[in-house]
Amino acid sequence: MSGQLAALSRLRTRPWIWSFLGAALVWALAVILAGGHGAWSVITTAIAFSAFTVLVGLGQMFVITLGPGNIDLSLPANIGLASAVAMKVMDGSDGRIALGLLAAVAAGLVIGIVNYLLIRLLRIPPLIATLSSSFVIRSVGISYGRGLQIKPPLAFADLVVARLGGISVLAVLVLLLSILAGVVLARTVYGRSVLAVGQNIRAARLAGLSVRRVRFLTYALCGALGGLCGALLAGFTGGSSLDVGAEYLLTSIAVVVIGGTSVAGGMANVPGLWGAALMLFMIATLLNSSGLGIGVRDLMTGLIIIAVITLAGGRRSLR
Amino acid sequence: MDREIIQLNAVTKSFGAVQALRGVDLSIQPGQALGLVGHNGAGKSTLMHVLTGTIAPTTGSIASGGGARPDYGVAIAKRLGIRCVFQELSLCPNLTVAENTRIMHPRLRGFGWRRRAGRLITRQLDTMFPDHGIRSDTVISDLSIGRRQMVEIARAFTTTDDPLRLVILDEPTSSLDPSTSRQLLAFTRRFVADGGATILISHLLHEILDYCDRIVVMRDGRVVADEGTAAFDRAKLIVTMGGAAEGHAAEAPVSAATVAAEGPARVRYRPKGETGGTELTAQAGEIIGLAGLAGHGQSDCLVEVFDAAGGRPGRVSVQGPVALVAGDRQTDGIFPLWSIADNITVRSLGSLTQGPLISPQRADALAESWKQRIGIRTPDIHNNILSLSGGNQQKALFARALGSDAEIILMDDPMRGVDIGTKLDVYGLIREEAARGRTFLWYTTEMDELEHCHRIYIFRNGRIVAALPRAELTEERVIHSSFQEAVA
Amino acid sequence: MSGPAALAAEVRSPRPPRQFNARRLFRTALPALSLIIVLLAIRDFNPRAISYFGFNLMLNLAVPVALATVAQLCIITVSDLDLSIGNYVGFIACVTTTWLPTRPWLGAAVILGSIVVYGALGALVQLRQLPSIVVTLGMSFVWLGLALLIRPQPGGTAPSWLAGFMGVHVPFVPFPIVAAVVLAIVMHIVLMKTAFGAVLRGAGGNPAAVARSGWSLLRVKTTAYAMAGVLGSLSGLALVGVSSSAEANMADGYTLLSIAGAILGGAEFVGGRISPVGAVIGALTLQLAAVALNFFQLPELLPGFRIPPEWQVGAQGLILILILAVRALINRGEA
């Protein structure tokens, strides 16, 4: 009895377990439906695709952890622009891969900084600041990458889809990055400050933390991660496309929420991002293989988000 | 005599360990203007909330019109015609004066409601404040604080179909100019003459003495005096509030109080908009008390000093790192998702790093050592902060400030709702740390705590009105300065 | 109307003069000013656009956008935000083209049911104190998914009465302008003039005070969300009337557009400060700015230079940032 209780309380303190359980359940269903075929390949494919979701989710998670109202809606536009920047700078040449990646990250970084400046100078909620900047970024992206369909350098395309023992190399790199993000959150002054600001911005200020710097760094970080993701996606999909980021607006927020990060702020959950990303991909696979369309997938995703948030409760019910 | 509007019998109210009301008997008759006075924490505002039904008493009974009201609450209070003007504004800032009137009266609807609401509130304003200059179609946020207060008060006196028998006014004149205040008080006399009743809470004793028929003095959650106004004068009110008649011990608990601190001032502070007047100064090793009624500029002083740290000296100059101990733990202090250790170390993170990373060993060592020194009662400092009692949470906040590199510690009434054991632990520590050269700025609403200070500054209406060395501190002097009249 | 009686009334209630506040005036006029600037720019570059047919063409989609914007405004009134309105409009459009022409009762029932769902969301947000952004984000998936289920491929037909209504030719004034004016007036009356509208806005401004006066915040939020559902449904119908076929994500841009339009029109994000007339003007401005960029040429400055069509969205964003910057300046001066 007490053992069960302990297990239960552990579940409460580790909400990311749910997302992995969900992913496992959906995976099992998918495998059963497929008659036991492709159990392993579904996992490896899911991991490969999840790398991108997690990359964007990490940035969004840092932003959402800053507390109520903090959200980055400019990620899709950011990803689209960065993919174009990366492809143009790389220009199909293997020698310029690093340069292209750097340029894409820089583009994302600038977007993040602009977002913060809009929030700070215009004193508008992040939602609106990132929304309006996304309009502009999208146009910049279209006009910058107009008509050009530059293929990624071969080495870059190979690198992005490379697998070692069936596991995507990129996913391993993103996993390392996630671990780094976890360490940053738990063990650095910046990370602790993000968590403190998200819990109680007033108390954080009165505890001597630099709230402005923390917010600045967080939006810049989120922008940079978006930029990186854009470049990698361009390599993955064989060329830049402005719409490549479109699905990441909702997905980036969905993985954060489903992964157990508190939308009220102050509590981030890195493993949950992976669980949620895997689960969303598994659901898509399951529904595809069972002949149900993309509509059911969206419907399920939406219902899951609402169910998770309703169960987790809002800000006041947390206290 | 008329039946009473409402009667409280032996009402008590406790919030956890804190007893806010310890058996209050109070009866309010129609045609009576009651004045309610008491120092901070005497139980006035709790009593108001009991009367308006927003707080249910722990024990005791409430009766009205001769009958008991066992399920007394907001709805019954409304039906009995009891209204309250709270100190915090309860107008919607985005609505017009007329619309705010409509929010209070469900009856104001249908065609032409806006005109009727406007007429209702305008007529009331005309009656109470003849030259108010407020249009009923003005949005509240466009009004000055004083005019908002006028609207708020006038709205409480408007009637559609509900009765109106008792209006409670909590510091109604705090943002009114003297002539408007007089208009308001004169109106309450007329209201009372017509058979209504008022309860007036004010820190301006002349208002109480001039406009009330009967005065109730509260102290420590009890009614200590309840007599006709004729029985009181200013001096007697002050004595009754302070309980000086009990022969309060004036012995200094601090021998250090006699030691004059040396050296340059670490903190210099003058309230905003003051050029002359008393300047607050604090040197190394000093404990400085900030006294006066709650909300008269003490917390603002602390926040300004906090923000000025590290900046250029100006009206406020601060030499040395500062740390603040919040009194309102939930909104200003605690990080509710974190452990006790995390809450203690957050102020010192920069000094706990090894390379780019915070060292958990050093963080734990810091938290553990302060847990021992300040006596936080917990089996494990890695438990959530909310697992602690209020007093121990407060100790953790003290540990956060004292464990940091701060030389100046600001304390924002930190002992609110803290048990006596915790207090004694912390008092000792403050003295110890002051002896080591730290400076304390200590805003407190508790008289006893001022006795630990070397020097006391008394705030009233955002100004420093008195500076008392420890030797001259008496409760009477503090109350006298806190309640002093506006200069005539 | 003369004599002592009138005089007495005059004396009894001396109406204090309305205080002139240049900042407030400017802030209120900002949406209208930006609309005029956009119109002037259009006239400068392409005078033919300022005509009956020009407006009919340019404001083709303005009616559904304006409806979606005022739907968003209902949610903003109670200090929430709706990230699902675009997909909701798309969903309603799919329902309309799929069922309304052939099985009107089913179609009507689905639309009514969706409005009930909207109201229930408001209740959920209030009861569980949830962040509206996340809940409506989830709902945006739900509406999109449902729309895809109903109509996996673009197509369908508009009910003839709907197409007829949206294509109606009003003499002298183009229909979209008539519709926008009617919408602005109706919404102004509902939100700004009725007694319940005052309670709705009050709940956005100081919910505690409204609750203390005995109003149910649950009822308030449910009503606000249900109103958004009604207006969102009308937006979907109007969209079908204009475009005569539907696809699931045809209106997904409306979410952002509606927020932008409401803000452009003078609404604040929190605190129940809204302007229905401003919101409609804001929607028209954004719509015109996007369409009109096609006409823009700057031959004097740069021969042969055209603002490319891909800057349509960007222009909307820039206008929004510009307006917010101007407003921030006004507010800063005031503080």
C-alpha cells in the first residue's frame, strides 16, 4: 500500500513518465495493428523525427518556463527563414556547411533578440510581440528565398539523415543537447534564474536576480534553437522551404505541455519533451497505418493537450 | 431604542496559530456613528470582514433584528443593508462611473439603464460632495485617486431596491483632501440623523472624536473600550490603544542600544518629493526601525533602498550589497516549487559556482549551516518549502538574506503571523549579525520589535515624521506620531 | 422649455465639462487614422481602386475577417485570448459547404453544437483557472481535425442563399462596407451599451470586484466564449459566401489576423479595455494593407520598383508593430 503510494507520488513528481507511457502504449497498438511488423523501425523513425520537435521544443520550453504569458509564436517563421539562410550560405558546397549552420543560428538569434526588444520597448505581451515579428519574418523569408530551391550540400544531407546502428546521429546530438539543457536549468545561475522568474517574478527580483537579463537570454536562446532547427530541417527535407516550420508552432507548444512542463511557469521538464515528441509521432503513425487520416491525428492531439492541461490544472489550482 | 442592525456575540477568529479576534461583542444600532480605532493588527479589518460576511467567525454568533443568523454571509449582509468601502479600490478601472454603479445594482438594466445609473450616482455625488466635478460618463482610470475614492464612497450610499442601513468606511479619507473629507464626514452625520448607521475607521483621531457618537477601541483582537465619545479625548484614546496603562515594560532588551555606531552612513534615504525634513541614515552595525501605521511608506522606503543598491547616490544612497527579507512570503518571498535548500541559496548562487556550474555540495553546505544556525525545523532541507510551517518558511527567508554577501539587510515586516518561538530565535540572530557589522533596516508593525532597534523612524503619509533614539522610545510616542493630526 | 423649471434643473445638476485629453483622443483616433493613411496611399498609387468595384474587390474578404476579429474581441474583453478562432472558422466553412445545401438541419445542428462547445470552453477555463492560450491552442487542433474529417479535400458548394447574400449589390456603397458598418454598430451596442456588456467588460477589468457585487464569473466567461462562437460561425458562413467552396485550413491565418485587428483597433490585452468599432476598422485596415500592396509602386523613388506581394504579411506585421510603438509612446508620456 505504502509502496503504491510512493510510486504514485513519484509519478506526480515526474510527470514526464506519462508521456513515455503514452508513447509506449501507442507504439504497442501500432505494432499490433501492423501484425507485429516494423516494431523496431517505428521506434527508430520516431526518434529521428522527434529530434527536430525536441530541438524547437527546448527553446519553447525555456520561454514558457519564464511564466504566464511567455510564449514564442515566431518559431515557424524563424525556422522558415533560417532554412533559407542556411541553404543560401551553404550554396550546395560541402565546405560551407559550418558557415551555413552558423548563419542560420545567427539569424535565429537576431530574431530572438528582436522579439525581446519588442516586448521590452513596446511593453507588449510576448504573444503579440512574437506574433507581429512572425508576420515580418515570414515576408523577409519569402523575399529572401524567392524562387530559389537550393539543394543542401550532399555531405550535409547525409549527415542529417545518417544513422548509426539504426539510430539517427542527429537525434543523438539533440539528446546530448537536451542533457546539456537539463544541466543548464538545474546547475547554472541562468537556469535557476529562469525557474525562479517563472515561479514568482517579484520574489525573483527581490532575491537579487536580474530578471531582464534572464528574459533577454531566454528569448535569444529560443530564437537561436529555432534557427538551428531550420537549417537541419532544410538538410532533412532536401532544400529550404518557408512552410517547413509551419507545423512547429503548435507542435512546439504541444510537446512542452504534454511533456509535463508547467504552463504556469517555473518548472521545466526536459525528458518529457522526448516522451511527448515520440508520442505525437507514434499517434501519427498509428492513425496513418490504421487508415485514419490526418484529421483524426489533429483531433487526438488537441484533445490530449486539453486533457493534460485540465488534469494538471491551472495556476491557482496548483497552490 | 431601535432594534440593533447587527450584533456580534463573543466572536473569535483565528488564522492558523494567529488569533485575530479573541471574543468580540459588538452591537450596532440605527442612528449611530461608531468610530473604530486600534493600532496595527488590533483586529479591525478582520472585524470588518466578519461584519460584511466575507469571513466567517471561528466561534461566536451573529444576530440581527433580535434573531440569530447562524448562516451569516455576504448575501445576508447585503439583504440587511450592510455595505463596506474597503481600502483597496473595488471599482473596475476600465468602466465609466455610471457603469460601475450598474455593476453594483442588478436592478439597473433594460432600456435607459445608463441614464438611470448616471443620474443615481450623480445625484449621490451632488449630495455628498457638492463640487465634485465628476461626470458619470468618465472612465474610472481617468480620474484622480481622490475622485475615484469619492465615486467609491458615493456608490456605497446609492440605493435602488435593497435597503441601506449600515455603511462601513475603512480609512475613507486617506486620499481625500481636507475639505472633501469634511464634506464626507458631514454627510455621514446626516445619514446617521436619518436613521442610518456608520462605522468609521480612521487613523486621524480628530475625525473620530469630532464625527462619532461612540468609540470602540480594539487591541490584540479584543474590544478594550466601548463608550460614548464624551468619555474620550485624544490623550485617552492613545493611552487606551497602546495599553500604556498596563505599565508596559520600557526596559531595553538590547544593551547594544546604547552604543553609538561609528563611521560613514551606509544608507541615506529621503522619501520621494521631500527635500527638507528628516533623513534616514544607517551605519554599519546599526539596527534601524521603521515604524508607523501599515502602508504609510515604509515598504516603499525598503524597495527604493533595494533598487538603489549599486546605483549612483542621489536622494537614496546605498553603499554595499543588500538583501531583502519579505514579509508577504507568498507574493514576495517564496519560490513554491522549490526545496528549502533552493529557497535559501537563490540569493547566493553566484558565489556557489565551480566553473560554470553551481556546486550542489557547496549549496547544500550553505543551506545546512543556516538551517542549523537559525533552527529550521525539518528532517531534510531538500523537502519542498511548503512542507514548512509559516514561521519556518520565514526562517528560510532570513537564512536566504543572512547567508548572502549582503551587508545591508532590509526587513519588510517579516514577523507577520510568525510564532513567538521563531521570533525569539531570529531576534537573537539579528543582534548577533549587527554586532558583526551588518546594517538592518527593519520595518515592523509590532511595538515590541522596535525595542531591538538603535533608532526608530516613524512614517506617516509617506513622510518621516519623527526619529527616536532607542532611549526615547515609548509606545505612546510612536502612536502619537503615527496618529498625529494633519497640521492645521 | 423655458421658465423657472428649466432653470432650476440647470442649476441642480451642473454638468461638469468633459475634460479634453489629447492623448486619449489620439489613441482613440489611431485606428481610423491608420485606415485613412492606407486609403490615401492606395488612392495615390492607383486612383481607380477608390471606386465601387475597387472596394468590392479589395474588401472581398473583409467581412469574414471582421467577424473573426470581433469574435476574438469578445474573448479579449474577459482578458483571455483565442488561438483557435481561425481553425474554427475553417471548420464552420467545411460544415457549411458539406451539409447546409443538402441537409440543412444537420448542418445547423452541428453549428449550434459547436457554439455550445465554445461556451463550455469558457466555463472550463474559468472553473479550472486554465490559461486560455493553451486550451484554445488544443481546440485549434480539434477544429482542424474535425474539419479534415468532414472535408479531406477542398471543394463543396455554398448554399445558394449564402452566396446570394454575400454577393448582394447595394447601390452606391459597396456591400462589404455596409456589412462592416452594421457589424461595428451592433457590436458597439452589445458590448459597450448594454447592461450586460458592462458586466462583461467589468469582469475583464476587475474580476474580484465584479464577483463581490454578486455576479457569477462562470456565467460571464461562458457568455463571452459563446458570443465568440456565434460570431466565429458567422465568419465561417460569410467566408463560404465569398469563396463558394471550402477547405479545412482556409482560414488558419485568421487567428493571428483577428488578434492583430483587435489590438490595432485599440483593445488592450488585459483589463477589459476594448473598442468594437476600432476592431472592425483594424480588420479593414489590415485587409486593405495586404491587398493594396499589389498596387504600390514607387516610381519616383525607385523606377520600376514594386513592393512585392510577399510583403503583404510583413506589411501587416509592420503596421501592427508601428501602431503598438506609437501607442507605447503615448502611454509612456501619460505615465
